[in-house]
Amino acid sequence: MLALFVLLLCMTFSFSASTRGAGAAGPRLNNDRLYKFSYTTEVLVDRAKGSKDGSAGYSISSDVDVNLVWRDPSSKDDQLIQLVISNVKIKNVAPRSAKKNIFEGATTQSLLGEKKLAALERPFMVHLKNGKVSSFYCYKAEPASIKNLKRGVASLLQVQCRSGKVIENDVSGRCTVEYRAAQGQVTRTKALETCKTAETGFTTHIQVLGVSGESSSVTVFTLEDGFIKSAIAKETHILAVNARRTTAAKIVSRQSLTLVAIETGPFEAAGKNVASVVKSLDEKLFAVGVAAEKVKSQCKGCQSLFEHWQAVQKQFEPDSLSKAIAPRSFLALIQSIRKASKDAILQVLKHSSKTALPQVVDAVTSSQTPDSLDAMLQFLNFADPKGLVLQERFLYACGFASHPNERMLQALVDISKGKIGSKDIKESVVIIMGAIVHKLCQKGGCELPTVVEVKKMILEGPYSTQVESDIQMYLLALKNSLLPEAIPLFSKYAESEVGAYCTISLTALQRYDVALITDEVKQTVNRVYHQNRRVYEKNVRAAAADVVFSSNPSYMEVKNVLLSIGNLPKELNKYMLSKVKDILHFEMPASKILRKAMKDMISHNYDRFSKVGSSSAFSGFMARTADATTTYSLDILYSGSGVLRRSNMNIYGASNGALLHGLQVAIEAQGMESLIAAKPDEGEEDLESFAGMSALLFDVQLRPVTFFKGYSDLMSKMFSMSGEPMNVVKGLILLTDHSQVIQLQSGLKANAEFQGGLAIDISGGMEVSLWYRESKTSVNNKGAMVVTGNVTVDMDFVRTGMEVSFETEASLDFITTVQFSEYPFLVCMQMDKTALPFSESLTKYESLPSGKSYVSRRGHKQLLPGSEFPLHQENSNMCKRVFDSDW
């Protein structure tokens, strides 16, 4: 019996020995063994489709000795391991001639310095528990960059032997990881998008203008006799500008740990637990955490903010705003401001010229740091009516902010509660608060205390006053906020007796997601269009029709709109016909149901579709690429007497399913029939003479501008009219703003900064000649845009990176000429784009603190021809008659 027991015991021992590691949670080291590895890590940066040979970067290679220090007697998978790095070498990641090799002739000690090299080669310890790095021990005083490199080596010892998903901590942060185990091999795939780190960045909330990324991290472990024979890791990050995906950067990090030999090593140390063992071996070793530490970058010889400003201030003068140098200097100045103190920023503001100061305000506000906001609030005096230009530039920059926070919104709340010297500024403050509320809600901040306060204020605002301009102010703020709670309010004001309330409410409803437009809201909009309860102005009915067509209309809704054509005022008839044709021509969402309704001959016949007039609606493509599409639309509505009633120009950008309302410039006029002794249209007999312009830029509604209001103001402007356009928006805007810290598994860290700047000048004007019975409206858009992407891997002993960029300058003019000496009057619309220069560049670089560097530059330039955007054939025929009559 005893012999049988001994036999079974031997068989069990033999079986467990032959399948060693099968039941292990992770790799196990043997006592008195020294595992000698060769280790290499490399990092390279390049364009998205670049090859290794053309990349910038470097590699670090070394020997790594690993041995078991202590094991918990009750658990073989609870181990304390010592690692020693030696024979460190640093070289180029790709073969390069001696002239282009920054490491030529340099030793590791000269690159790292004696102290850092000694710190890197100093032994460190890892507590490995069930295959996971539980603790990391090294000297506290070691540089963060050195500790992170050691953490990178330790990450290749972390592996579990069974398949499954787990959450792990390593140098990359706290990440979700999936293991797939096969015969002698384990593949670890890290979901990098799940990694939580201490260093976070920010990005533009507008997807069309934003940056998207792809990342992957795969490590393949080969196991032999229960321990790691090799670990090969590859991590890739690609970042690209959504609107132009060739403006992209790629970061590739590789690690290789290969077992070279196993030699006789030290014996296990005695001890009750890990902490006591570590302390007994070296009292200077401390547990410092597994995740990477923040490395403070030092800039030797860098310019101060004021020195930077002195070098670029000429590029901020108004004459430079239509050139690409302006937005490029703007982006560079923002980077300097983000590193500067409040006092340094105030110094620049106080020493800027009067003409350049508005552009400096754009840059300081767009920087969006606590110091930059404090500097602006101290610099501006909102009680002074003379400071209107600077105050409004500050407010607009807040509205366009790429990543506003609650503190910025609170600053505007405080301004609104204080003394404001200009009524225009008071309106802009409230309108821009609505835009910031929208952006904060998009980021999940709708319940922040300040957001809740502002929501309450603007939702209750229209009911708290009887002043028409104040009600419009609150409605415009709600239009910017796009709060779902505001939809019933817009529905109510859409049926108001005041035309301006109706127009704002209807155009606001058109901006909402179709899913939020209820049947009740649709009924209200249809009542407005069909005038079921009262007579409305033509531009109000036209706006209602736009909402009907854009809100997933039913068959009966579309049929009723078609049946109304022929019974509308002359110009509204023509406008609706043109709108229907445009929907069909441009294949808009309503085109399918519209075609179905037009099969009915009662709805669609010659009598309805042969109405004459000059009003029109037309959409077309400005540009189409693989990454983005830009479209435009021009809607013109006239009164029955030939005077402009509404002109609406829109530009939209679309990319990867996302839509951006890039620009809307609307010119409205009313009550001008008395000038030409004409009869007003129905519902417009008592309207006050008025003309003004409203602009929406990058989804932000701006404060409307008034050309004139009232008959006396009209007459004074008529005789003093110079024909010079009135400025609506002018300045520098931060379009793209993406900052990201990429902690690589190797312990190296990459920083990615993508920015896009726009210098813009939008102006508009209206001229009326009673002598020639002719009116002319113009909208002039000038701009220059620069987008840059910078990726750097900056260790304190070597820096490598790349910059990819593109820039362009453009001018777009929209002119409408009307001759109303006869009916139907002659109308000519022109939309012209000047020739525009376009250039893009790629720069890759490597540098050492000694000043030795390597730079590679590539790029190309081209001149894209100007053109006149096509409109409908009827407009072309009309323009020919207008210009023929001028001779």
C-alpha cells in the first residue's frame, strides 16, 4: 500500500514538472538563476504612410539582467524581481550618413550625462503578483525620464498565461487589456482608448474641424519553461485632421526583450513580505507607482512672451489679416501665451499698438488658460463705452473657444451683472453665453452650477421683459444654446406678431436635430406658413417653409405646401418654386417625399410651376474631396415692388458624417416701398423702414448689425451712403485646437498639438439709387487659414518630432444687383472666388541639447484658379440683361 502511494506521488510530481507553467498565473523565475536579456526600444515619427527609413527618431538598446529576489512561500506567483540595465547605447532609428547623424561621435555618457546614466544603470525592483506588476521600486531622486524608461522595461514582464480581458496598470496608465493564449505564446492587445492617465489634453468640440486618431498596441510573448523567452511589442498612433486627412502624423514605438542566456545567480532573500525585503536590501528604494511620471520639459534659451510678441507684432496689423502669415503668427503666439503668466500677458496687451490690439485680444482669449482669462478681465473695462471693439472681440473669441470651461462662463455672468457701458456689448454678452452653454453641454457639463444658472436666465429671459431688443437678445442666446428645453419657447414665439421674433425662432428650430422636432412643433410651423391664425410677413413664411422641408415632412405636409403655390404673393410664389426645384436638384433629404407628392397632377401642374418673379433659391458644391465636402446656398426673396426683402447666403462643411454650419450671412430689409412709391405686400403695410445684417459663424450666432432703422435714419443714410461695406466680423479665430499627451508603453512620451487658425474679414453693404432705380447688396468674405500639426518625443537628452501643415488665402464675394424700373424687375446674383494660393509642408527633425540637429523639409505650392460659382440658368440670362442695360 505504501509503495502504491509513493508511486502515485511520483507520477503526480512528474506530471506537474512536465506541464510546468500550465497552472501559473504569470511568468515564474527560478531561485539562484540570472536571466540575461537584450533589450531595444525605438520611437519614430513620420507622415501617416511614411516608411521607417525616412522617419525621424532614435533607438535605445541595452542589456537587462533579471533575477528572483524573494518569493512568497504560500504563492509561487507572488515574486519580487530585480532588474539591472547595462551597456546602454543610443543611435538613429534608421541608417543615416555621418553628416546627418546627430549621434555620430557621441557616447551614451555624453548624451545622458554621468548622473543620469548612473541612475539608469542602478538596480530597481518589481513586485510581480499573478503576472501583474503590483509595485515598482527605485530611488525617489532619480529623474522622471529615467524612471519611466525603467517602467517601460518592466511592462514587458507583465503577462498572464490564460486568455481573457482584464484591467491592468502599467506605464501607459490604467487600461483594458485582452490576452489570447496559445501553445507557448501569449498575445496582449491593449485598448489604448481606455487608458486613464494623469495627463489629459483637450480637443475641438466641432468634429468637422477636429482631429481623429487611430491607435494600437500589441505585445507578443513567447514562453518557455514557465518564463519569458521573448517579448515583442509594437504601438502605433496616427492623428489626422478630419477635413484633410493627408495632414497627419504617425508615431511608432517598438520594444524587444529577448532572452540571451541563463546563468547562475543570487539566492532568494529571506523575509516576511515584499516591503521588509526591499528595505533590508536597500533602504533608498521606494515604491513610486507603476504609471508614468510627468516629465518637466526645460526650455533653454527660449524667448519670453514679450520677446516673441516684438518679433511678430507686424503680422498682427490689419493689413496682414488677409495673408497666411497672420494666422500662422496667431497660432505661434497662442502657444507662447499658454506658457506665460498673467503679468507677462498684460505686458503684451499694454504695449500693443492701437491697430494690432484687437488681434492680440483674439490671441489672448483663444489661449483659454486661467492666466490669459484673468489678464483679459483685468485689461478690459466693460463700463467704458469707448472700448466696444475690444470688448466684442473678447466676447466673440469666447464664443469660438475650442474648449471653454465653467470659469469662462462665470466670467461672462459676472460681466452681465456688472455695469456695461454699451447696449451692443450687453446683448453680445448674453448671446455668447448661449454659445458657451451649448459647448459645455456637449462635453457633459449641462448640470454644472453656472450652466444651470445661465440656462435659467435665458429660458426665462423672454418672459421677463417687454423690450423688443431684449427679447431678441434672449432668443438669439437660446438659438446658440440649442437647449432641447427651448423648443416649446421657440414654437410659441414662431407665432408672434413681431416678425423678428418669428424669424429668429424659426431659424433656430431649423438648427435642431430632426428627432427633437415633435408633431406639435410641426403643426405650429405649418400654421405659420399657411397663415391659419394670422397674416405673416413673406420672410417669416419663407423661413417656416424651410423648417417644414428640413424636418422630415410627411406626404400631406409636402402636398399642402405644393398646393399653396399659386395662391401666394408673387415673389413668394417664385421663391417657393425655386426652393422646390433646389431640393430636387440637390437631392436633399426631403426630395424623396417631394417627388412622391409631385406625382399628383393637382399639386404639380403647369399653372403652379410657371409663376414668374425674381426671387430664387439655389444650392451648389464649392469643393468636394475624399475627406470633406463644402456646399453653399443662396436664397433671395424680394418684395412685390422689387426691393430686397431677404438675402441669405450659407456655407456648410461636412466630414465623416458630421456637419458644420460654417457661415451664414443674412441681409434683411423692410418698409422701403415708400422710397419708390410702391404698394407694400399683404401683412407688411405698417412695417418700419429697416435694413440690417446677421451673421452666424462656425455654429455661433453673432449680434446682428443694423444699417438703418426708421424713415429719418433711412433718408440720412441714403444721402450719406458711400457705398463702403460695413464690417460684420473681423479678427483671428482658433478653429482647430487639439492637444494630446501620448504615454508610450516604452516609457517615452509623445506630445501632439494640432491647431488651425483663421484670419477673417466679413463685411456687407447695401446701396439704393433712386435716380437709376437700382439697388445693390454685397457680402465680402476675405480670409486666410493655416493648420499645423506638431508631434514631439522630447526626452531631456534628445528631442525628435515633426510638423505637418497647410495654408491658403481666399476671397469670396456675393453681389446682388436689382433694377426695379419695370416688372418683373431684373435681378443678377454673382458669387465669385478669387484665385487662391495653397501650400503644404512636412518637416522632420532631431536635436540634442548641445545644439547638434538634423532637419528634413518637404513641401509643395500651387495656385488654384478663381471662378464664378454657377447658379441657375435663369440668373445667367438675367445678369446678361442687367449688364447689357448698363452700356
